[in-house]
Amino acid sequence: MERPREIVIHHSANRPHQLLGGDRELVLFAALLSAMLIFALVTWWGIAVGIALWIAAVAVLSRMGRSDPLLRQVYVRHVKYRPFYPAKARIHGAPVSTPKAWR
């Protein structure tokens, strides 16, 4: 009896890209905002607020990354959906207008 062929898929090829436990792009954007705040104000309280913003953002994003690493992608896809898709007879059929109560 022959066994089916097995292919090893490494975890690194299947994991979402994260930095400091959060979504990589959001963490880098938070770092950029914090650095802009620090270098724009150039005061002690500006530095303190920038560091506090960085720590708070990393804490929130790492918690978000632990609960669902793909949360940002799911939210962006959700926002792109329209609230109503009118029914059509065919692909190139004439579009039906939406009822005024649904707009």
C-alpha cells in the first residue's frame, strides 16, 4: 500500500507578518507618528508624549495581533463592500436602481 505524498509546509511561510506582536504596517506607522511628534515639538513634554504614544500603540497593536493577526485586512475588505448589490438578469444586464429607503 502506498501512502500519499506528504509536503512539509514550514510555519514561517504560513504566518502573518508581525512586528513586536502587532501588524507590521500599523506598528511602523505608529513609530513614524511618534517620531514625527518628537522631532516636530523638540521639547521634553513632546518627547514624553511621543514615547507614551509609542508604548500605548504597541500595547494595543500587540493585543490586537494576539487576538486576530489578520484583523486589519478583514476590516479593510469589510469597508470595501457596498451595502446593497442590485440583482441583475445577466452579467451585462441593465442595473436596477436601489430603493430610496435603502440609501
